[in-house]
Amino acid sequence: MPDSPADPAASWRPATVMTHGGRLRSEFMETCEAIFMTSGYVYTSAEEAEHAFANDGARFVYSRYANPTVHMFEERLRLLEGAEACRSTASGMAAVFAALACFVKTGDRIVASRALFGSCLQILQQFLPRYGVETVLVDGRDLDAWKKALAQGCKAVFVESPSNPTLEIIDLRAVADLAHAAGAVVIVDNVFATPVLQKPLKLGADIVVYSATKHIDGQGRSLGGAVLGSKKYVLESLAPFLRHTGPALSPFNAWILVKGLETLELRLERHMKGAFEVARFLETRREIGRTLYPGLESHPQYALAKSQMSGSGTVVSFTVGQGKSDAFRFLNALKLVAISNNLGDSKSLVTHPATTTHARVPPQERAALGISDALVRISVGLEDPADIEEDIGRALAAV
């Protein structure tokens, strides 16, 4: 894959990187990034084709391996994250699986925080063990639990912070120090925090994964994922795995994500303003048993969240009434906020984790994670917070 043209991006501030990073103009000198919607590329001679394949990465040869539009997205996100290298995938879950599967093998051991998205738990508890990879889940907030689990050795540590949907905060620096002492590589799913609000690599992580479907797109249009880390890891482990297994990001989707990055910081400011106001509103309602949001002083890890995040995110979780029937009555009474399992959208979205995102997690495990039948998760959008609060207030009357 060709290097980006020389530019001063290394000295740019984040807002400039999100607008100009990775820019790759064609001979037509377009203002807006181009969509190179092509599967393959041609050569002027058979010798040129031979040289291209012998010098893998010297030029674009097939869009399953690399594509100009996809490369622009990867480079822009790499610059924003502050990573040495980045590769994209067709979805966030493809990124999570590839980040692990590209370097673990039979007999290896993974230790992970137990508070994870449902599909991440499936990968760790169902799929990887089929190939002889042991996985151990711990309470990610408990450093003693990490010490105990890592004492037996480990190939990789996988964490999600803030977690989905209970918004647990992991002490990334402390866990990274423990993991590195045990010889493990640290992978952080940073989707709730985004590359704007938290920098896991600066806190000791080795690899960062994203579902770009969420805030990076931000308008419910496109699937996409990304894995970022060192050049050694990306070029020697990740890139060959992606090349030969094929979870390639579409050039059209990559273009959407490139444009999404341009407004990410601006959108997050509005999202977080609304999320904080909605969270404070929920704390005043007697129908709400508990409100979880890292920006509230009532959050059990409020101080830790402030120390490693520059903002509190866009998601608020809370309990409604006594269980599933009350939660369903609340969701069904909403008129503005739509029921959807997605998040990070410009529109406010709400879901019932126990019956959607974590439905396949056994009930006893859900209980240990704090995912009760009364728990509701709302991703606060760009609407006026007062309208969201009015909608919630009307729906609570149904409970």
C-alpha cells in the first residue's frame, strides 16, 4: 500500500487531522475525497504485475488487500489515534475477532474483563475455545482479580472501557502494567470513548479496536471496523490474516467513515452535553432506580473516568421499575427516542440489553454483570435535550 504524500500531519492538532489526515488526491485534484469503487487494478505489463506482487504493499493490487479510499480512512484514524499502523474491517466485530485471532494459537490463554458486549463474549467463550484457546473472565474493576488471573501467564488481555451496557471503567494503565509483566498484549475496545475522548495507547495499551459503525459514522449509515497498533503487529500478524480471510471494508463505506471523522469532535460535544443533561434528569425521577453515567459524581468510578477520559461519552444506562414488563412499557411509550440496538447515532436510540445485545448471555452471568431485566440503555443523540427529557417523562408515566 503506497505511503501517504508527505504533509505536516504529524504536527497537526486533532481537529485538523480529522479534516485533512490521510488525504490522497487523484490527478483531478478533487476537494472532497474520492471513492475508488474498484475491485482490482491494471498493469502496463506482465513484468509490472510481477513486480507489484513480489513487492507486497508497494502499490494497490486488489481491494481485498488495500484500496485508496480505504487507505485514506485508515490513515486519518491512525493519525487521530496516534498509532503506528491501522487496518480496517467490514464491521466492528470483524475487528475484534481479527485483533485476537491473528496472533493467538492453540494452548494460548486470554484474560478479559467480564463486562463486554454480547458478541465479544461469544468470541471469547464460544469460538476461540473451539481452537484450543483458553479464556478467563474477571471483574475488570478488581486489580486483585487481574493479578490472580495473570499469575498463570497470558498471551492477550482484552478489555472494554467504558463497558457495554453498564459503563464500568477499567483502570487501563494499571491493567496494562500487570498484563505486560505477565507477557501479555493488551487490546482495548474503545468504542464508547472514541479516539477523541480516550487514548488507550497512551495509557499503556498495545492494540485498539473500534466499531466505526458507531460514533465514527454517527448517522446510522455504514458498517465498519478498525484495528490499530504497532507496525510490527499490524504488518506481521494482522495484515496477512485480513488479506487471506477477507473481511474487507467497502470503499463506499470507507468514504462515509472518512467524512464522519470530519465532524466527530463537533458531534461528540453536542452528544455529551445532551447525555449529561439527560443523566441528571434521570437522577431526579423517582421511577428510576439507578442511573449510570461516568460524568455523574454518583458513578462508582467517577474519579477514574475523569483521570483517563477527556469526556464522559454519549450513553446513559438506568433501571426502570421492577423488571422486564416495566422496562418494556417504558420503551413502548417513547415517541421521539427510537428502539434500536445501535448507538452513537445522531438520533437518540434506546434498547433493553437483557433481551437484545446480551440476550445470549446466560441469566446468571447477566446478573453478575449488573444487566437486570429492569436495565435500559439510551444513546443520546443530537436532538434538543429538553425534547428527549419530555419524551422520557411521558414514557415514565406509563410505568
